[in-house]
Amino acid sequence: MYLKEFEVRWNDLDANRHLANSTYINYMSHTRMAFLMGLGFDQESRAKHQIGPVVFYEHIYYFREVLSGKPIRVSLEVKGLSKDGMYFEFHHNFYDHKGRNVAHCELMGGWISLEKRKLIPLPEVFLKRFSNISKPEDFRILTAADTRKFTRRPQDLV
């Protein structure tokens, strides 16, 4: 499990003076990019391969409010990866300064070609790096079907 700590700043808060929804998303994004950079997926290598991550969905569950003045830690676990690396599933947990789990997020995403603007498998050099990370007991091999939570778009329901 990868962990990153953040200082909760006044501009991270909403009108209720607790952590804003958008800040949760920003903290998770920062945690993911730090994790990927640690694997060698830095800006230069992604630009060289013309590849970038995209998010299909993020489901966030809030358990306790987070106030300013105390640090928060955000974890990342790789819960799933397709055989070719095209799809990934990450889970994030948020922990307050006492170690209490205050929020959880399930995220599904993939990799796109920045030239063709379509989903592509991970280049072998990147896929090998994922094989060396620790995986939780419930890690799974993903397929395209796993990326589709909804079979109908909301506009199709009208």
C-alpha cells in the first residue's frame, strides 16, 4: 500500500469548513501521480510514449468529516489490472491524524494514446513495473466488462 500525507489548508475547505469534495479528488489524483512517478511513469516517460491515464469513474464514500489543522493521509492500492495493463482499478482510503478511516474511494481507469485519443495497452516497459508492486489478497485481473458499471447511459433512461 502506498501512502501520501497532506496538510489540510484553509482553501481545501468548503462552506461548511470541512474538506471539500473537490479536494478529496485532488488529493487522490496527487497520490496516484506520486505513486506512478515512483514507478518511473514521470511526465517525460509518458510524453515519450504518448500515453496518459484517464478515469472512468470514482465512487467516494464519506465516513467522517475532515477539518483543517491536522494532516490527512491518503492510501493507494492497486486492486486490479488487465493482462495488457489497459485497465486499472485503484482504491484510496483517507486516514485522519488519529489513524481513523474517514473516507474510501473505488476508482476505475485506463490508458489512452495521446496521439490517437483511444484506449491502448500499457507499453511493456510500464507493464513490467506493475508486476513488481505488492498486491492485496483481493487483487483481480480486469477485463473490459469490469469497466462498465452501467449498461445504459442516463440519457437513455428518459
